[in-house]
Amino acid sequence: MASNAIGARLGAFGAGRALGGGRWLFVTPALIAITGVLGVPIAYALHLSFDKDILDQPAVHGFNGIHNYTAFLHDGLFWTSVENTLLLSIGAVVVQFVLGFAIALCLARSNLRGRNTYLSILLIPMLMPYVAGGLIWLLLLNPTQGIVNYLLGLVGGPQPAWLASPTLARLTIIFVDSWHNTAWTVFILLSGLLMLPQESLDAASIDGAGKLRTFRYIILPLMKPVILVALIIRLIASLMTFDLIYVMTGGGPGTATETLSFYIYKLGFKSLNIGEAAAASIVFLGVVIGLVVLLMRMLPDPTAA
Amino acid sequence: MSDTPLEHLIDRYRDGRVSRRTFLRQGVALGLSMSSISLILDACGAGSSGSSKELHLLMEDIDETNYVEAVLPQFTKETGIKVSIEKITYEAMHDKLVPQLSAGKGKSEYDLIQVDVPWTKEFVDAGWLLNLSDYLSKSTEVKLSEFIPSTVESNGIINGQPFMVPFYHYAYGFLFRRDILENDVLGNAFEKEYGAPWAVPTTLKDFERFAEFIAAREGTSKLAGTVMLAKREENGLEWLNYLYANGGDFLRNGKSALLEPEAVESLEIYGRLLSKASQPGANNAAFNEGQATMEAGKGASWIIYLWMQTALNTSKSAIAGKMGLARIPGQAGVMAAWGWAIPTASPKQAQAWELLQYLASYPVSLKRALMGAEPVRPAIYENAEVLAKWPEYKEHYQIALHSKIEPDALRTIAGQEALSLDLYEATSGKKSARAALESFSSKNLV
């Protein structure tokens, strides 16, 4: 198509050639910003990760080789935090995806009135800072004074201490995280659903395919790229969840909700072991970058014929 | 005649010497450059914002801080120095202090800070707190000998040097609901079941019986036998009271005493009370939640700081005026104290000392005590005016005198964290009390 041809000509290098050597002038401000805001701190963290740097031992200082990396890898708490991170992140993403897709399917119906109103209501939790949301739920879920247990009590239901047992605390974190972020998943999946070719769906309907078959054999395959984007981006964000844990459980009870980001925070701010905290952060960054690369590879090439 | 570049530009526009487009372009450039220069100058400037006539404090958001705020106008009137206080929750304090204290000489935002027991050694080892020897030796208002010795010992002296002046102490006592102990129905039932008087418990085992009786009878959701704070990093200090009350200790004759019968039993009792007699969610309860539980009338007792008696009795809650206080049931409770300290990174150390001296002086301490602050000077505890207003302070003083300070192992965050996790293993049933204490002992922190 003409637009693709133009797009190919005005692709990054095409436009660059057209503009000559001045192309770098246009990207320099952005490069400076990215270098300053991202590059310098990451480079410094990398440097610190090979240093022995404990703030309350200023006399102890110097190159420490890979000791900072091996130290936390031998710490049982590190592996507990990895396990918790995977449990909480995958749990949250699965809940958000299933719920988000169900809501998106309902909102994608062509004869739905008031779609914008529903979307606006769904947006409210997402606009709230994590800390505010966490504090609100902490109050709502208070075992003796929270309204949730009060209402449960009125109908004769159980009134558990939501954050006092490891299993319930994890489920509660997953729930609050999902309450906050399901709307994002809804928006992404809804946009994908609204872009589906109506002809395919009409053809399936004419051929006698029911809703379930249409969903399984038409919608799901066509939605695959959108689903992958939604899942991986949510997974990356969930892996880095910190404020919710900090506000609601402090990593407890015991170490039940201590995630990797919380573990790193403790290393840096409680133990004041900056070197080890930097090393753990670099490892974490590597994992997240790996997921981003995976995402980029899974995205369809827009220039492919 | 225009003075500034901006005024010059406006004049030229009015005279028609520049087009509107040129005016807007140059105006934006001027505005942005002025803001940028101002920001850059601020960033390059000496840390603590404002002039030497302003001091910034970081304090915990509790009543003690309100009492300090109330006496600041007089300080400002006398010295011309304005004081602003940033109030935050306890949980956030250490995290806010670390970046400021490590910012480098003259770059701290805070000029005077309050420091808790587990932070002091770490801050001193990092070189972040000013040695106050010189100031103290020249001061006529503040002498460490005028304070309750255990408050100084608890937190003020590190490696034989003074780094802090006591601010207020949080020695632990046994708070109980007087109306519950005066309840004849409960009393008769207790006496019938146990053949013992319905009275304030005097040993740890008595306390266990007292709390479990109430919880079994009333239901912990309605009335917990005792409010407990077993959240991570809170349970260590709470259990320490049980250890001391049961006659146990961390060290005896230079050796670890954590595996002695009194210590193991204290943890077993702590675990039983947590599972049977405490409020729902005690496993994850922090101080504010404990206070809310008591104020809602859902706790019969609480092993907590002495100053909470005054705070609860003067609160606008269901239990105002009903809280009694006794010694921890057993031999002793914990004594710990907050202290005033000056960061080495503060650019206004002399002014900070002036404020510290003012706040810690006898007259100002007396004013604060009359408002309800917990004294750290024996002379204030014995003051007739204070005792007339707060007669319970007589008991507070005796309790403070007979309390024990924390062991060295718990005067660091790492030590408290390690103990906290081992205690959790015991109270959640993953390990026996003995195994949990063995685990902690093996970490060579004792």
C-alpha cells in the first residue's frame, strides 16, 4: 500500500538519510535526558555492585569483586523473596487477565450503551496511587474495625484476619493489586477486541459457530499479540511491586510477602549494605530486561508484508 | 526606565520595536532561564534550605511532638530562629533519615533529629551524629547527670561518648481497663474457676491466665485478653518484656542466657497469648492498630509504653479515663528512650544545639510534662505541680527506675530483624520456642 511504501521510505534510517548528518541533532536532547536519568544511575549502581560499601562501616571500602553477587545468592531470604515475587506476580497477572478479558468482552459488545461510563468507573482505582489504595484497603480489611469483616459478620460469614496468615496475606495482596490494575488490562484488551475484523465474526456467526467456538477459534487467535503485550507488561510491573507490600504487610507475616524489591530495599535502607543492594538490583534489572526483550520478539513486525 | 531584562523586553514590545512572536519567544526563554538558574542555585546551595534563622526537624507524628511544637513559639521569640517540624510515622523515619544523614557535610535537610535505640549505633558508626561532649561540657542548662540514668544508658552513650540527650522514654508498663477489673460478674467467674483473686496480675503466668480467661469468655473479636503487636520488627521488643518479666535475660555472666528455662518459657507464653488471647490480626498489628483496638474498647490490657496511659485516658474514645497502670506482671519490663541528636551533615549545628538545649532544659521539660509529655528528669517526676496534674506519674517513675534497657543485640536494626523472624517462626508454630531461640543465638548477635 502507498502508506507502507511511504512508511518504509520514512523509516528511521530512510528519514535519517533524507535529513543527512543533522538527524542526530534531533535525538540528542532525548539521549541526554535518558543518559542522565537512566544511564548514569544504572552505571553507578553497576559500579557499586562490585564495591564493598556499607554505610555504617565507612572504613570498609574498596573493590569487592563478585562477592556482593554471591553473598545474596547464598542468602535463604533472597530465594524466599524470589519465590514470593513469582507467586504474587503470576497470581496477580492471571487474575487481572481473566477478569480483565471477561470485562473487556462485555464492554466490546456492539450494542452496549454507556461504555464510556463503565470505563470511567473502572479507571478510578487505577488513578489512585498505590500507597493510597493500600492504606484504604488496610483500613477496610482491619479484622475488628474494618467494614469488610463487619458486613461479613452481618451475613454470618467468616471474619478472618486478612493480613495475619501467610496464605491470606498473599491472596489479599493479589486482590488489592488486581483491584488497582485490572482496568489497565481491560483497556488494552478492549482496544484489541474493538479492532477485530467484524467480517470474521460475522462469517463465524453465519456458519453457525456459537459464542464459545467463536471465542476459541476466532477471537483468541486474532487477539494473541494484544494478549501477549498485556501479559508481559503487567508481569514486568507486578514484579516490581513495592509500595503495596510496604504499606500493607511490611513483608510479613514473617517473610510471606517479602518480594525481591522489598528484599533489596531492606538490604539498602535497613542493613545499609549498598553494595549488595546494588548487586541484587542489577540482577533484578537483568531479569526485567530479559522480559522486555521477550516482549519485543513476540510483537509482530509492522513492516512485514 | 526598565531595570530587568524582562521589563526591558516588555518596554520594547509596547514601543512596537519587537513583534509579538519575538516577544513570546524571548519571554519564554527569559522565564525558563530564570527558573532554571534559581533551581540550579538552590541545588548547589548548602543543603538545609532557608537561612541560619530557620531550623528543620524530623519527628514522629505522635503527641510528644505536639508538646514540642507548643513550646517552640517561645524559642522563636527568644532567639529569632524559626523552627519547622516534619512529622511522619515511625515506619518511615529511618528511611527518610538515611539519605539525609549520608548527604555529606552541610547538606542535611534536618538540623535536629530524634533517634531511636536501634538506629543510634549504626548512625554513630557511620559518622552521622555529632559528638556532644564539647557542647555538654559547656552547657549550664543540660547535664546528662540530671536525667534518669537508664534513659542515657539506653540510647545516649556509644563507645563511652555522648551522642544524644534524652527526649522521652518509652518504658513499658501493664495497661489494663479498670472497669473490667471492677466488673463483679467477671471477677466472680474468675475466682470460681481459678480460686484466685480477680486482680492485676503480678507474674507472667498470672497474666497469661488473666488474658486467656477474658478472651475465652468474651471472644477475642469483642474483647481481646491483651492487645499484642506481633508485626515484623515490632514483636522483638514486645517479647523482650515477657523475657524480662519471667526473670530471663539475653546474657548472664557474659554468656547467652536465651536457652535458659525462663527465656524459653517466656516465648512459649508469648506464643500462646498470641494465638489464644490477642486481638484478631495481632500477627500483623503495628502500634497504630494496637492503639485503635484499645480506643475501640476491644482490648482488656496492653503491655505497652507508660505514656500510652495518659494518651488513652485523654483520648476522645470509649475508654477515656478508664486505663489503669501497673508494673509488667513479673520482675521487670523494658526501658528504652528516644534522644535528641544533631546530624554531622547539618549546616547549622550551633543553632541546633541552642534548640536542643532549650527543649531539654528543666523549665521547658516541665512545661511539656504539664501538657502530658513523659519526663526523663527525676526532678520533673517529683515536681508537685506535675504530680497534681498527673498523679499516675508517681507510678510511672517507679516503673521507669526498675526497668531494664535493651541488650546490645537489639540495638541494631539487623539484630531486631533477625530476632523478629525467629520469634515469628516460634509463634507461627514452624519451630518450637527453644529451636527459635537456638536459631537466634547461632547468629552470634547476642
